Amino acid sequence: VQLQAYGGGLVQAGGSLRLSCAASGRAASSNVMGWFRQAAGKEREFVTAINRSTGSIYYAASVKGRFTISRDNAKNTVYLEMNSLKPEDTAVYYCAAKQLWGNVAYLSTPTKYDYWGQGTQVTVSS
């Protein structure tokens, strides 16, 4: 397993969760790590991405100000702190990794990523 995501669960609206994604093997050398999510019946949606070298970050407009991505390069791990959760945040959350940084259009395209984690379910109840 190259990317291992964990930390999902059930939380009430307004609550918080922290997801983690640990990279191993070849994925551990990836410069970019991101989070996507996929709600039932919908397409996979970009959430955020971080440049592990520079710390540059992009967020989707729907999560900006509520979600925070961070990294611990020594542990090859990225975190997604999710606050003020809403029922519409309910989805399976996937971490992904790739080598090249770029603009938000490039980073938000799932097919540009080389590695994917198995996904972790986040359910926000109203």
C-alpha cells in the first residue's frame, strides 16, 4: 500500500475530524499530496493539495476557511483538519500523490495523480 488514509468517522454538523494520509514506497517521494472526496452518486471532487517542498497550498472554494491541510515530511504524512463540518461534506475522502506542482486546474484533476489511497468515509449528520 503506497498511501494509507485514515481518520474518518461519523460527526455531527459543526463538528471536526482530522484525516491522515501516510505515504510509503515510491509514493513517499511525491512532491504533491492532495485530498479528493466523492459523495454517493457524484464525481470525485478536489478538496485541497499541498506542495511538500514549498508548503504552497490550494483549497477548493467549498472548504476554504474550514479545512486545513498540513504535512510532516519526516513522517511522509499529510493531515486534513476539517472544522465546521456540514452534511454536504459527507463523502469518501481519498488522498492522492503526484510529483509535479501546478495551477489549481492542474492539481484538481484526478487523472493527474499517480497514487491513490483506499479512501476513508466521513459522514456528517444534521
